[in-house]
Amino acid sequence: MARTALLNVMVNAALKAGRGLSRDFGEVENLQVSLKGPGDFVSAADRRAEEVLIAELARARPGYGVLAEESGTTEGTDSAHRWIIDPLDGTMNFLHGIPIFAISIGLEREGTMVAGVIYNPIMNELYVAERGSGAYLNDRRLRTAKRNKLADCVIATGMPHLHRPGQDSYLEELRRMMRNVAGVRRTGSAATDLAWTAAGRFDGYWQHGLQPWDIAAGVIIAREAGVLVTDAAGGNTMLEGGSIAAGNETIHRHLLGFLAPDS
Ligand code: IPD
Ligand code: CA
Ligand code: CA
């Protein structure tokens, strides 16, 4: 697959930041046994990865705005374009030495997601998509899972963290889901959940309480693989509202039926 200049810029930034995260992940594995744990070290690794990403992207596309988890909003001189960046999605996994985490870079043009890159440097999985050109994992074209019977389906989800609202309504949703599907999975990385749904590993995915940087890249990658992605009400406010439901047309319809009406 020949990559466009834009995707090359995004991929190179992700690979560079990924090398740093890989090294730091090795160190985290050593720090596991210390009493203090690797908390501060991980925060520093997270910030370093974000700095690398922003520097690389700005070098190639000066003027684009940025929304990044650690440094927030930076207005650009080019008001049409905005990078939406999570330097480390799956922090809790990273902190615990679990190798399911990813760098996530989305590009928005005039308010529409037009390109996305998700990279897990430990699994060596690079997911890319550009609007209208399909989604790829390490150069292999991705397609949504075709399963239509819920009883055959594995559905991914994310749970409200400690002290976050919405736990009771979430548990109702989970109960409805568990009674109907073959299995429910929780990776701890929303970017990974969407990438794996794009790859057909998961038949669907739902979650609430997300931030735009968790899902910006994943939304376009999943859509370009043919996955239907909406908010919990079937609309298009995933980035603003933080809820998401994804799957092929049939599974997506079932998921919306299970989601709490007020979420
Ligand atoms: C988190 C992950 C997780 C989701 C949380 C996010 P972080 O991002 O995406 O899957 O359940 O809501 O905050 O904190 O690891 O970047
Ligand atoms: Ca995140
Ligand atoms: Ca993060």
C-alpha cells in the first residue's frame, strides 16, 4: 500500500514516539516490584511521548492546531486542521506492565476526521486510515467482522473508572449485553478497542465517558474498515459527548438497543 505524504508524517511521528514508549515500558517492568511503583516514571514517559509527537507533527505541518491529552489545546494559524493526540492510551495497562496500549493520532479537517494512526509498539501493530482510502493494519486491508448472530459475537467495552459517574446504568447495559453475546472483553485502551473492531477481532464495542483523544483516530480507522460508528443514541457526537457504539450494521443496531436511554 502506497502511503500519502500525510500518512507518512503521522506514521513517522508515531514510530518515533513509539520507540521511546517501548524503552520506557521495559523500565516499567523493572519498577513493578519497587514499593513506590512506576507512577511518576509513567507520567514522565507519557509527557515525553506527547512532546515527540507534537514536535514531529509541527515540523511537517506547521500551523495545524493541536488538541492533546497532556498539553491541552494549542491554536494553530491554520484553523481548518487540528491534530487530536493521545500519546499513551491504556496508561493503566502500561503502568502494570500489560502490553496493551497505543499512541493515537487523529487529524480533523473542518470538523471532520480525515486521517488516523494507532500504534502499539510492543505488538508492532500499526493501524492507519485516511478518509475514502480504507483502513490498514501493517499494510493489510481491514474489514469489519461479518458475524450477525449476537450469540457468536465478542463485544468490547470500557468501564467507568473508580469514582466516575454512570456505574449503575453501565452495569445494566453490561447485564443486557452478557445475556446476549458470546463474550465481553475489556482491553483498557479505547484506541485499541476501535482498532481491533476495525480488524474484525471484536464484533462490536461500546463505552461512555470518553475524551476526544481516546477515539479520534479510532473512529476513522473503524469507519474506513466498514464499521458503523455512532454515539449511544445513533448520532455523530462521539467526540463531544464521549459515548460510542460500533459494529457492523446488524450488531450496531443490537448494541443501540441495549444501551441505557439516558446515556
Ligand atoms: C483511557 C483508556 C480506557 C478508557 C478510559 C480512558 P488513558 O485512556 O482509553 O480504555 O476506558 O476512559 O481514559 O487514560 O489510558 O489515556
Ligand atoms: Ca486515552
Ligand atoms: Ca492517555
